[in-house]
Amino acid sequence: MSELTEQQRQAFEAAAFRRLVEHLQARTDVQNIDLMNLAGFCRNCLSNWYREAAEQSGVPLSKDASREIVYGMPYEEWKTHHQPDANDFQKAAFADNNPHK
């Protein structure tokens, strides 16, 4: 494998991030609780990481603004259209696996 320049690495990471966000926006059938149970992160985590990166660079970004970037719409709108109540199995798995304890 050839060595990447810092600029290449950042460009490729940014492209992968954009593709992940596009994928998550398209897969509205995949619930955040399922992502948390399987991968230990969800869309909200991703939006928090984005906001933290912005703030570390001196760019203030609100929680709502970072969520809109990840969800592709205001969070409350996304929840209304795409987030049903979690079932008992999802809730139990989340209680066992919650990395935010």
C-alpha cells in the first residue's frame, strides 16, 4: 500500500463520511436503537461527533444543526416520519448493551 498524504487521507475520510450519512439517510428503516444494539453508535452519536469536531476547530454548531446534517432534515421531523416506538426486544437489548451507561 502506498503512503497517503494528509490531504488525501482527509479527502477519503470525508468522502466515506458523506457516503455513510447518505446511506443512513436512505435507510430510514434502520432504527437508531438497532444501530446502537449492533454497532454501539447511532445517527445521534454521529451528529455529536460532527458537532464536537466543529467545536474543536472553533466553529460553533448547535445540536439541532448537527443532527440536521446527519438526518437530512430536522430531527423532530425525522422522528415523526421514520421512528416508531421501540419494541420490548429492542429495549431489552439496549439496556444490556448501552455504551452510554
